[in-house]
Amino acid sequence: MRIQNPAYRDSAFPFLIVRMAIKDKIGQLIRFFQVGIWEIKTEGEFRPKLLFYEVMKKLILAVRFFTAKRVTSQAAALTYNTLLAIVPILAVVFAIARGFGYNKYIEVWFRDAFSSQPQAAEIIIGFVNSYLVHTKSGIFLGVGLLVMLYTVLMLVSNVEQTFNEIWQVKKQRSLFRTFTDYLAMIFLVPILIVLSSGLSIYMATLADNISETLVIGTAMHYFIQLFPYVLMSLLFILLYVFMPNTHVRLRSCIVPGILAGVAMEVVQLLYIHSQIWMSSYNAIYGSFAALPLFMLWLQISWTICLFGAELCYTNQNLDYYDYDARTSDISHRYRILLCALLMSHICKQFHLGKKPYTAHELCQKTHIPIRIVNDLLYVMVEADLLAELSPDEKGATSRFLPAQTIESLSMGTLIDRLEAKGKWKFDIPLQDHYSEQWKQAIQLRLDYLHASRSILLKDL
């Protein structure tokens, strides 16, 4: 049997105490960010500590949603869609710019935007010019043009669908609004590019003319260097505000848009300065190396874009995540109780002849987190308990009212509809298993529902 040296045991004892204390502190820190931070109210007096807690909540939620919703897989899907649609989209942009005589500005802007991918930029510009030449000659008219148009619409539609999933929007744009919004975006993008390119050229010329003035010339050169960051940030802010089919507050998108714009420019710089390290990669794949590098750049770009969208969502909806609750964590019994609470308010509002509630108004009325309110309202719409009034305008808020007369909406109806929601896909001969006890249990269930039908939801 080995006998430990008492001196060694005594010298190791303080080390064990410190190690246990550090382990305990780390455990407390993990529990704080998992549970404790959500119990701290950040309203009221402004203090740096409360601001830090609010920022940490937003980051934790954004990272959690980013990983739970598999946003990286969505970014990969958008990367594939972008590869299919980039040539026809740029062909439309270049054609509009050429119609106004600004094709040189568009080409300069495109080369600057893809400065980290010069080989890919050259290949894409060659494809676009070839596409325009053949379209002018009539070769791509007909089926080919429809296929190209389909790839463009699919890309924009998938981007909108991804943003709607991030914002938990159940309803897509209508066909009319899809056509008008997308068409306006296609025509406005080249105009904005021409204006930004012209502004940057004017500023560069002005800076050269006043370079003799020490202070103004230096400030102008710094502003020119910051201009790509400003332009990219504005682009992301507009994308975050415009793309989801819901009302997005501008102030909720400013900081995420700036972070995404700066991150994109940093990625550009890293790609430019890392070209020297990719010489062996280019030596192996040759000219084909432009494709995987371009796909990697698109994947990183979409990942940055979608994470910024998650930040916008948490920035706007943090107040409704104080409980950090998820609908999937709620028990079936408690879910029915919450549905009854929401239905009672909606039925009372309808009975009084007042304006139907929105999801946010129900959230404020019941103090149920907005995510759970949205999920439960959507379930009750599918169960034909509620009807959704959704104006065909972006930013217009849906309102909810009873789907049938409130005199027939009872607790029994609510329970029966929610439990019957779904489809029975198994052909099992249940009558072979019925016994007297089964019949008694079913009758008790029917009696329970019948008794519950005497309790109207508007009277709760």
C-alpha cells in the first residue's frame, strides 16, 4: 500500500481549494447566463451594468436561434441559389444601367465589390456580357428567358422565406405584392449603385483638388476609406427592414446592420490579403480555384447576413423573452389554459364590438411572451377557432377574431378542436380492443367535453 507524504498532501491542499473555488465560480457563471440573467429587469434607470445585461441577452438569444434554426444550412442553400441567379440578376442590372448610359459605373462597382474575388468577377462579367449579347440576338428568348427569370424569383423568394422564418412570420407576401416589390427592387438597385458610384468618384476628385489643404484633405481621404463601410452598412439595414414580411423598426436594424457591414468589409480585406497564402491552392486547381473560393465567400457572406437578421429580431423582441420560454416546453394542459386565456380576451373584445386584438396587444394584455402568443394564435387559426385579418400591406399588423359565433365557442369546443387537430394516418381496428372499461373511459371523456361546453369563452 502506497503511503502519501504528509508534506506533499499539505502542499497540494491549497491548490485543491483554489481549483474547487474556480470550478464553483465557473458553474455559477454558467447558471447565471442560463437562468439568472433572464430574471433581471433592464427597464427603468439607465446604468452601464443593465445595458451590459441587455446586450448579453440579445447576443445569447441570437446565438441560440442561429444554432437551433440551423441558419448555416439556410446560408448554404442561399449560396446555391445565388450561384444560379447571379448571372441573370446582374444581366438585368447591367441592362438597365446601359439603358441610362451608366454601364461603366456598374462594372467598376462590381469589380470593387468583388475585389476579394477578382477571378470570379472576371468570369461573371464575361458571362453577363455574353448573356446580354445572346439575349439581344434572340437566342435566349422564350424558354431560356423564363428559366433565368425563375432562378431570380426563386432566389429572392428563398431570401424572403429565410427572413420570415427568422422573424417567425407565418404568412408570405401576396402574389401582387411579390411582383411589385421585387420589380421595384430590381429597378432601384442599379439606380442606387450608379448614385453611390458617382458620389464616390465625386468625393475622390474633390479630395484630390483640395489635397493641399491639410485638415480638409486628410479628413476627406479618411471619409473615402470609410465610405465602403457606410455603404455596406446601409445596404444591410435596408435589407433587414425591407425583406421580412412584417413590421421591422428601423432603430432595431441600425446596430446589426453596421456590425454586418463592417464584418463583410473585414472579410473582404482578409480574402484580399490571404491571396498570397492560396498560391498553392491555385497551383493545384488552376482557374477552377475561383469557383470554390467564390462559393466559400458567398457562404460566409450569407452567414454574416443571417446572423445580423437574428440580431435584428432579438433587438426588437427582447422585451418578450424575459421568461426565455419556448412553446415546445409547455405542457399540453398548460397550453390549453393559455389558449383559453387568449380566446377569452378575443371573444370579449368581439362581444363588445371593439377593434380585434393584435398579437402584441394580446401579449400586453395577458403578459404571455410574444413568441408563445404567435405560436398559439397560429395553432388556433389552423384549428378553425380564430380567423386572421391580414391587410395586404407590409408593416400592417394582423388582427384576430372568432371564426364562428361566440355563443358556440366554449371550453369544450376549444379542447375538442385543439386535441382533434391533425390527421389520423393509421388504419387500426380499434373496435377489436374495445371493452367495457374502454367504453366507460370514452363516455367519461364525452361527458367531460359536454359539461365543458356550458362554459362560454366570452364569460371566462
